[in-house]
Amino acid sequence: IALDYEAELKFYEESNQKDKCYELPDGQQISISSQRFRCPEALFKPDSKLEVKGIHELAFQSIMKCDVDVRKDIYSNVVMSGGSTMFPGISERLSKEVNHLAPSSMKITTIEPS
């Protein structure tokens, strides 16, 4: 997942190293290009026709529904789980996006399985 999607897209367009090869379990090789960072971007910027919010906005809204006294603890202990945590960089991106929404005094820490 790109930390800065627009910068990653621009870098990709200007780069000569566009594709990355992967070997499947059956030995077949496939080449993936910008889909590596464009597909998971939907987690943060879903299609506007769907009227759903990105995971950073959902996390922020959930925290804001909690008691004021525990918000600081929750901001500093955002735990991620599930298959999407396999995307490289998702923890850093979620931290960055929630940080933009949260009060500036809050320290955002995301924890993902290793």
C-alpha cells in the first residue's frame, strides 16, 4: 500500500521498473504492474457510488463513539487483524490517515500481526 498514493502513481508512470514478477505455487510466473498499489487503495478510497467510507474514517468514527476518557488509549493501541494486514505498508498508511483526522495531540500507534 502506498503511503502517498498520488506520489506512488507519479513515480510508477515515470519509472522504467514498472512490473514485478511473482511466482505462483504451481511454478507459473505472473507480472503485476500498478495493481500492486492501486487495488488496496480501495480500502482507503472506496468508490464514491458505494457510499461507504475508508477504513481510516471508520476507525476514527469508532474511536469517537467511545468515552472521552479512553480515546487516548485507543488511539495509541489500534490493533489490526485479518487478511488485509498482509498488504505491505498498511499499518503505516492507516496511522498516517487516522493522524490526519485525529486531534493533533494524539499519538497514533497501529499494531499488526507479524
